[in-house]
Amino acid sequence: MQTYTTQMDAARKGIFTPEMAKVAEKEHLEPKKLMALMAEGKVIIPCNKVHTCIEPNGLGSMLKTKINVNLGTSRDLTDLNMELEKVNHAVEMGAEAIMDLSSFGDTQKFRRKLTHECPAMIGTVPIYDAVVYYTRRSAKSLRASGLTLCACMRRTA
């Protein structure tokens, strides 16, 4: 049974996870050094349990710089398959992180596909989703409140 919530939590409890082992090997760091940096909050390994196919990578002090690619759907381009093709090409070319800047269409569907098919770290901009949702509700003449906006942002966290 897993007794930690995050990789940092595991490091602080002295638990060396398989994700930490992979990062220590990639970064040529002693496991104890990596755990100490994580426990101090100087390194993170963003391995969300919902992201089922992630390749663990570390970010922070004393680690290599990572390659990030920004992409996402927009009013002009809503083809999810085309965006996923871009993601796959980016990963094939060495991207370790994908920043999803989607601002139109079914952004949740796209993110679900990313977390099930993309091994890279994934970042999002929750306010974009909130604006998309707010715009949809406004278009239907419904009133969106601040609580609705917060609920949208929590959903993407």
C-alpha cells in the first residue's frame, strides 16, 4: 500500500520510489542526494497518478534543463488528432514536457488523451479552461458565478 501522496512526500518520509530511481539514473545523482533535494523542495518529480504513462523526470536545482513544447487547440484549429500528432512528434524529437495551451473545443477530452497516451510531463493553464466554460455558459444565457469559475479551475488541477 502506498503511504505517500507525492514524490516530495515520499522523499520526506525516507521512501525511495521507482520514479526517484529513474530520475537519479537519468540525472547521474546519488539517490540520497536526490531525496535530500526533494525533501528540501529544491527538486520535484511531477508524476500525477492520473497520468498513467508518464516517464518520470525531475525539475529543479542541480538537474538538467528540460525541453518544453507549447501547443493546444484554438478557435482556428480544433482537430484533437492533429494536436496529438504534434505531441507525438515533439516527444520523438526529445520533448520532456508539453504545455497544453488549449483554449477552444473539448479541452478536457484532449487532456484525458494526453494523460493516457503521452509520456511527457504535462502542464496546463486552468484559467483557459475556465474562460472556455464561462463563454459556453454565457452563450446559453446562463449566469456563471465566481464559484463556477473556481470549480472549472479545480477540475483542471
